[in-house]
Amino acid sequence: MTILRSSQNGFWTGTEPNFTGRYLPIAGLNAGTYRLGVEKLRSPLSSLSTPQFDIVIVIG
């Protein structure tokens, strides 16, 4: 089951056209164990032009 998706629940950080990342608030989740997935590609062709990125998890 997918709880949150960056495309539906997240928003861009930074200013257009130089966005610095995608923020996905998780404050509303209940305590428990979750699996983090990555939603980088729309299609295999996009993988050639999609920039590298780092996943940052901030607690607190």
C-alpha cells in the first residue's frame, strides 16, 4: 500500500526554474515501520535527462 506520493502530496522547494528539491511532509503519519521508495522516472527515456538527486530524511 502506498501512503504518500511526492507527485500528489509533496511540493517543490526553491524558486522556478532552479528548484532545489521536492519536500514531502510526513508529520501526519502514525508511529510505525515504513518502507521508503523512490519516484524518479516517468519513463526509461526520462532517465537519460533526469538529474541525480539525494534523499534527505529530517527527523524532529
